[in-house]
Amino acid sequence: MKRILLTASLVALTAVPALAARDQIRIVGSSTVYPFTTAVAEQFGKTSGMKTPVVEATGTGGGLKLFCAGLGEDKPDFANASRPIKKAEFETCVKNGVTEIVELEIGFDGLSVAQSKDAKPLSLTKEQLFRALAKNIPDKDGKLIPNPNKTWKDVDASLPDVKIEVLGPPPTSGTRDSFAELALEAGALKIPAMADLKKSDAKAFEAVWKSIREDGAYVEAGENDNLIVQKLVANPAALGIFGFSFVEQNANAIVDIPIDGVQATYETIADGSYKLSRPLFIYAKNQHVGKIPGIVEFIAEYVSDKAIGPDGYLAAKGLVTLPGAEADKTRAVAKNMTVLTAADVK
Amino acid sequence: MTEVRNDLVAKRYAAERRFRFYGATALALTALFLAILLTDTVIKGIPAFHETSVELDVKVDPAEVDPNNPVGGNYDKMIKEAFRAEFPAVEGRTNQRALTALLSSGGADALRGMVVADPSIIGKTVTVPVLLSADADMFLKGMLTSQTVAPGTAALHIARLDGEEGFVLTGDKTGEEAEKELGLAPRDVVRFKGGALRVTGVENGYLKAVPVLATDPAVTTVGPGQWDIVSFSVPESNRRINDNQALWLDELKQEGRIENSFSWRFFEAGDSREPELAGIRGALVGSLLTVLVAIALALPLGIAAAIYLEEFAPKNKWTDVIEVNINNLAAVPSIIFGLLGLAVFLNFFGLPRSAPLVGGLVLALLVLPTIIIASRAALKAVPPSITEAALGVGASKQQAVFQHVLPLALPGIMTGTILGLARAFGETAPLLMIGMVAFIADIPSGFTSAATVLPVQVFLWSDLPELAFRSKTAAAIIVLLVVLFALNAAAIYLRKRFERRW
């Protein structure tokens, strides 16, 4: 009897996929782009008369993996990404038949190092961040030693005598990858011994800036940035690593620390003078146009002035918008649905 | 004769008292933690159950609505115009934007509903509640800054400086003495009929101020009691409501136009990126559909498996292996079931992503071991004399089980099932893999439409940057807890009502 039940349920399962064609856009990818894409999806659902797209937060890597798995109704139409698509991912896409990918840059995300409002204001350089947070740092002779710095004063005599304690995202997070790349790699390159190491042994150099210390100075505080805000308020001596929009929304509790003397603001991120920032993308499947309804209209909504424009609703959600010329470039790509070629991917 | 060792007796009593004390302490600590957790959640969540709107007199402009298609009218424009008309002194694009930013982007919904219900009001002026934005809502609930208003006690003289920005405030004295005499501090806002000024501080011996609202240059002297000092605990740069927006909201509040009502929207709306519009209906329906699938599958399978294993299966090596494996399955981390669901249901059977059907299948696998174990325990608790008596009067084994043992074991089975259900209700990890951790604005309409569930909604909201989502998160937790408490209460009731002790 159990066997009959089991077979019956299996038969029932296989019968279900014969469903009506999908009439809803599906989007996967980065949790950094998620707050923006969801806002566009909601507007699109309200104004277009079509179903609101489903937006999943899977992370950039996981999202592109799903996106590149092939064509068809069971595969997503868009992928959110907090970094450009990688060569390997592009090749997977092509191998699985996803040959017409449209890349749209939608804005920037700033990474902020922030502290509690109650703390004494700090100002840091990328090199100081590297010396404070890397697992191994070069000593005076350029030999790598386990990071001996206990307080900020050990890092640089000009900094206060406060224990190093930085709350940040865990290794699974794209934010952490970006932080390591933008702050620690750049900081390491300021040290001559490390610049030499990069030339002689690029792999070893990568291992140096990618390894963040595990002796308690860097505290993995989980993916939830709201939690880090609360911890900073409770412990004014600590610093936290955030997406820029969190610092903006929590301006009553935390303040952003200038990096290399530049404070993170919309202006400094957009014009590139604040270095801890990264471009955000959405990737679209041109081959799904006409098969899944609403793709062209959704893109039009996304690149419209009322969304990614300087006064648009995404700016209100914390997106650092593109400067005029680059926004025009994105709009041109969207209008012509310019397809990404192998030469464009690094 | 044995000697009475009073010292030993005393020691034993002391040990017992200590043990009781430890037990009571443990219990008290647990209760304390639970109380802290619950109070914190409830305090944070309560504001989300109320929403704030402003009463506006809106003219339903026939030029903007087609009576044959009232849904498509431009109601947004109408409410914005009506709101601007309330503050005719507000001029300039930036100020007008700041003003209309106080309204929610879904503020026109109520008006649209009224016109759709009764198109005859087109062309008339109606009074309609317009929802305020989350920032305005939080300000009015006192969550952004605390605000004190004190009447000015001295006469205030206002002068405009020639060739310079801003105003100079004087009482009978000037500069720092004026600051003391008037009771002002930098950042304070001076409000009077005809304008409002923010004190910037003493400069070159003058107490200076900049306009917050458009200020009538004709006003030069304001008598005592004719003006207010409004001060905020959080400086303007650190909150999302500016001084001028705060004053506008104050004005509306004093006119009694601000309405604080229970937020039915929270239970009627789907997810949204605007905190004031977001609701849990979508997640609740998703949870319901998912659990329905799970229970429809897990309950018959679980009970059938339990009856067979307990009553009919031969006791041999194979049934031992099965038993051990069922117990092991109950302890497998739930994410593993998600991976299984991804591999089997999505990739092999090609079922749709994010569907309650798949979520239910995965959760059914998850709670199946719990149900089997609980059902077997319940069957085992029925005394063998019942079966023997039935067999003794000529019933077959099947008759004995289904007509005598199963009815007696049913309360225990139900309790186990409800507890399994409660677990399925609170699960997020396995759903991550099958795409149910997603932004889904539409209310799911069936088992294959995209859906999310309540705990996932809590997780998604907790990660958003907008401050207002914090109370939404807590409110969603409260709803989830209420559902779980209700399920557990049902389990306890069933046990108490029907359970028989032998």
C-alpha cells in the first residue's frame, strides 16, 4: 500500500510541470542590489498592469550560476550583481546557450567604515586598515609576521590608544570580498615590500590581503547590518563595515569614518574620489525577450529617470546614482539591448 | 541501636535545599530571558500595528479620471495638489518636494478605492484619509527624535541683516545675553505667526538665525507668549525629517488632522519596499499553502508508516535499520532537506521555483520523522490488553488496530503532528534553497504561484536598511509567535481533552 501511495505521489509530481507559461519576471542575485531591484519591481508591478517580478536574494555568485544555467521558463531572466560578471561565468553562460547577455550598470554602492556617534572621530587610511586587519603583515624588513597590532596606536602613532575591534560581514558575503579588494588590497600596495611581493609572487600577495585576522580584532557579525549598528551603539570603541545606505539611514546613531581623508557621500562616491565603492549591475537575457512578458518594459522602468535619476526613487533608497554621461550610456545599452561579447568580459 | 546522626540529616536537608534553590534560579533566569525577549519584541512591534494618515479635502478632478475606467485615474496628482493647497506659503521645488515627501507613495489608494466604489463623486470634493510616509509616521510616533515646545516668555525682535543671509534675534539685550534672556540654544527653532527661524548661534555679537519656513519680512516684533521655542533631541542632519517637515506635521497635528488608526493594511497587503505599505498577507497565505501541502502529505504517510512499523512489521534486521534511520532523519539539519528539494523537486522533476508546492514537499520530508516517532510512541502507549481483547473476540489484526488501537492513540498522534506542524511553520533554511527567500509583492493565488512564508518575511525585513522595517520585523515576529502559540495550545488542548491514562 505504501508503495502504491509513493508511486501515486511521484506520478502526481511529474504531472505538475505541465503548467501555464510563466507570465512573471524572475530575478536572482546579489543581496546588495536586492533593495533597489525590489523597489523597481514594485513600481513596475503597480504601473505596468503586469505581475510584480519575483526577486530572490541569492548572492552575486549564486545568482549568476542560476542565471547562466540555461534558457527557458524555469531559469531566471535577470541577475543582480555587485561586481561585473567573471570570464568563467560568462563562458558557462555561453556553453549553456545563454549567449545574449545585456549588462546594465545601474549605480554605485559605497562601503563605509563607521563608528558610533558617541566615539571620538577617527580618520583612517587604507594602509592603516590593512595593518590593522590583515592576518599577516610585513615587519620592518618586509618579512611577513602574524599581525602584532593590538591597538590603533600600534598601527600608527597618530591614532588613539584604543583596542582594535572591527565588526564586519562573514566570508560568505560579497561585501566582505569587496572590502578586502577595495580597502585591504589597495592598502597593502601602499607598502613597498607588498608591492614587490605582488610582482614576484602574485599568488602569495593575494593570500596576504585576502586573509583577515582571526584573533578577535575582526569580529564576524553576520550578514545583518542592522545588528552591527546596534552593536556599535552598545560599544563605541568598535568600528563597523557597512553598505553606505545603512550609514545614511542610521545617521542618528553612527557616523562614517573618512578614508584617506575623503568622507563617503553621494558626491564623493559618484565622482570616484571615495575609493571604497563599487559599481552595481543587472544582467538581462535578451533571448527571453518576447518569451517572458515585460522584460523590455521592466528594463525601461529600471533605467528611467524617475528610478536611477539623481532625484529618482532609488536615490531615496540609498543608491548612489550614475553621473549623467554614464547614465546615458546605460540607457543606450538598454534601448539597443546591446549584447555583451567575450571581449567585454575581464 | 543505631546512633542518630543529626549532622548527616542536616547535611542532606541542606543539599536538598541547595538543589531546590538551583532549580528555582534556573527557572527564574529562563523566565527572565523569555520576558526580556518578549517585551523587547512587543515594544518594538507595537508601532507597526498603527498607521498615521492625514485628513485631506480632495477635489476629484474630472480631467484626471475617466468615469469608465476609474482605476486608471491620476489620484496621486490630486492628493499632492490638495496637500500643497494646505500649505500655500510653501514655494520652490525643493520645499514642495519636501512637503509631498511626507505622503506615502501609496497615499492615493484610499481615494482610488472611494472613486471606484462610487464613481458619482467625480467632480466633487471629498474628505479622505491619506497615508503618510514611514518617516513622517515614525516622527509622529516619536521614534525619530523627541521634541519639546516651550512658549517664549520675553518679547522677541527680529531684524533682517542688510547684504547678509539670515536674521538677527534680539530681546531687550543682544548677543549671548539675548540667547540667555530668550532661552534659546543653537539648533532651536523659533516659531511665530508668519514664519519660523532656526537659531544658528552667536556671531559678531549678534544672535543669528536662518529661516526654516518662509518668513514674513514685515514681522519685526513678537510679544511674549506669541512665539514658541521648538527643540529636538536629534539634530536635523541626523534624522530623516527636516525641521520644516517637522513643523508642517506639527501644524497638521494641532489642527487635529492627523489620524492614528489600527493598520489593517499590515494584515491585508503583500510585501512592499515602502515600510508603510508592507504587509504580511502574502507571507501568511504562503505559509498556509506550504503547511497545507506539507500536512496533506506528511500526515497520511507518517501515520501509515507508524502503524505498519509498530503493529505489522516483523521485528528483524531491516526494520531495525529503518528505525535507526528514521531517528537519524529527525536530527538532520533542515538545510539538507532544502538541498534535497533543490536536487530532486526542482532539478529532476522540474517543479517551479519559489512555489508553496515545493516548499510543502520539502517541509513534509522534514516533519515526517517527527510524526512517525510521535505516532509510534502514541500507538505503543495503548495497552496490549486492548488488542488482545479484540483479537480474543475474533477480530482480525487489522480490525483490532484500526477500530481499537488507532482511535485511542489518535490524540497522541495529533499532538505530535501539531508540534511537527509548528516546526514546519517556523522553518526558513530549507526554503532558501528552493527560492522562497524572495521579494514577492503579489498575494500567492495557488500552490504553484511564487510565495514566501512568515519566518522568511521576518528574515528579509530584518535585513533592509529602512528604520521603519525594524518595527515591521518585530510585528511580523509577534504574528508568527501568536500562530505558533495557537498551534501549541491546540496540541495541549487535544492532549488534555482526549488523552486517556491507563
